[in-house]
Amino acid sequence: MIVNRMICILFIIACGIFASFYGGNISYALFYLSLFIPVVSFAYTLFVYIRFKIYQSIDQHMIMKGDWVPYSSTIANEDFITYSNVKVNFLKDKSVIEDAQSNMEYNLLPGEQRKIEARLKCNYRGEYFVGIDSIEVTDFLFLFQITYPIRSKLNVVVMPRVVELKSLSIAPPQFDLKYPIWSMYAPEDELDIELRKYNPGDSKKLIHWKASAKQREFLSRKYQPKPENKIVLFMDLKKVNEDELLTIITEDQIIESILAIANYYSLKSIPVKVIYEFNGKKQMVISSKKEFQQFYKACASIRFDAKGSISEYVKEYTMSGDQGDFYVIATHVLDKDIYLTSIGAVASRNQVCILFISDDNTKESNQRISDLTMAGVKVYKVLPGDEVASILS
């Protein structure tokens, strides 16, 4: 385009010099023609810019990350002149249109229209625009170009992905459902020192034979329920200080990992507690598919703007006095507070797993991971390109 403009300017200068030296009708007509060409080109570009028609639609405006949905767009020439060099630019940072280039160029005859029927996929959670971003209109001599920003862009709400897990390898054996050692459906009973008279229907295994022989009547052991071990998920919603794309990926991995674990246990009707900060501290107990759906809908609108540290909530929960619980901490920060809090939770006889979602490979970070592992804390590092399912299962 720069070359064409230079040629046009040189042509105008040459015609002006020719008319100045030689005069006459032909030379001046040629000079005025050279001035008229860029005016017509600009007027044509402006006309196409104003009259150009474009339509686009999507079947649904609330979709799940990674799902393909039908998408269509139509560009039309409803006038009596040809539209040349019309380029369509698609938004490509967060979404992709199947079999479509990032930009496509068209020449439309009078009354002609071009329609795109394709599928669209959103790569990240959140609310943003998809489809066509802008139109570039260029004149037939490639002298002028006007970018036409689409005012009515397609806005979509992208729900986070729910990863289905067949097993949960990050969990200790007694908390992974593929091992039948431990069950939350009917907690095992612990023996109490008290005895009672044997009642018909009691299991013979409950009879305390030595005490029965002394009392000369059957006595049964009294059992009291064993406190349930709990599964507690801590979701760190502290602001991620990375570039835009890496921030989105990190946020998605944190949410998806917590959703995957919560879904894994909810399908088995095993309760889990999720703790996070969004407009204040939030605690949700999920023990059924219905409760999981409520949490899932809440995840679509949460923002990473927590004021406090997730380590504060871990410490607060640990100090409540419960023991034998399984903590999962999904965080993008592995600082000193997380380090000390996790070790404190292990010292209180809880089992702790940290999902460290970051590409931080500094010496300090690696040393902290090593120290936590030595202290009995399981640390799994999740890089931006990793699949959550492969880490968890």
C-alpha cells in the first residue's frame, strides 16, 4: 500500500510538472485526472465502509470451555457497485472457528453475499467476545484502508470445564474410592469400654465372651461411631500477576482442579467442603450432584481478587481441632505462609496435598517443594500446558 501511495504521489507531481512546462488541454486534463484518482479511491472506500453489511450469530451464549457450538456469519453487498478487497478479521486469542483462517478476504459483486457455517470453540473460562473482530475495507488501487470495528460483537459466557476422573491418585489410599479400605458412607465403629446385655438380633461378634463368663449372661460390647474424616478443598483466588494469557490459563487450572475433585466425590455421594474467598469467605459442602451444580454455577462468575491469603483459611480450619482430614490446596503461590501452614496441618495429623499451579522454576521454589515433601506434604506442580486430569489421576 505504501508503494502504491508513492507511485500515486509521483504521478501527481509528474503531471503537475508536465502541465507547468507544456500547458495545453491534454496536460491539464491529465493533471486533474491524477488529482481525481485518490479522491475517488477515498470516496469509494468510505462508501463501502458505510454500506457494508455483516451478520453473525451463535446458537447459545452460555457454553462450556472446549465444547464446539454452531456459528454462522454472513457478509453482504446490497449495492450496485462491486466491493473489492474486503478483509474479515476474527477474534483468535481466546476462541477458534473451525476451518477458518484468522482473516479472510472477499470480493463481492453487486447483490452477492458470502456465508460461513462453522463451529466455534472457546478455549478459556470467563465472559468475552467471539467471532468477527473487525472489517478492513481497501480501495481498488490499494491507496486507502479503513478498519471497521464490529459494534455488535458476540458476547459469550464460558463455563469452566468439568474433568471426569476415574480415580484420584493424589489422594491417600483411604480417601481414594478405588481402595475399599475406608468409607464415608458408614464410618467404622470404635470399641467402647461399656457393655450391655445381649439382645436377640445382635451380631455374635459383639459378644464379650470373657465378661459374659464372669457375669454368667451374654454381654455385648457397646460401640460408638468413629468421627468421619473430612475432605477439604481450598481454592486460592488471589490475583495472578502474570501476562493476560498465562493469567487466564492459571485461573482455569485452579478452578478445574477443584471442580474435578469435587465432582469425583459428589458422584459417590461423599461430602467435601470447599473453602475460598469471593466477596468474603465462602464455605460450601458438596455431597450430591445437585450441590455440585450449584458450586459449578458459582465458579462461572468468581473473580481472582481475594484480599486474604489462602494460608489464613487453612490455618483457621486446622486450629478447629479436627484431625485425620485430607486437605487439597490449589494455589499459584508457594510462599512462606503456605509452607508453614501446610507443615502445621501435617503436624496436626492431617494429610495435605498442594496443587502448585505455576511455571515458577526458581531455586527458592524448588527448594520449598523439596522441604514440603520431606515434611510429609504432597506437592504436585501443574505447568500451563499440563492437563488437569493427567495430574490428578
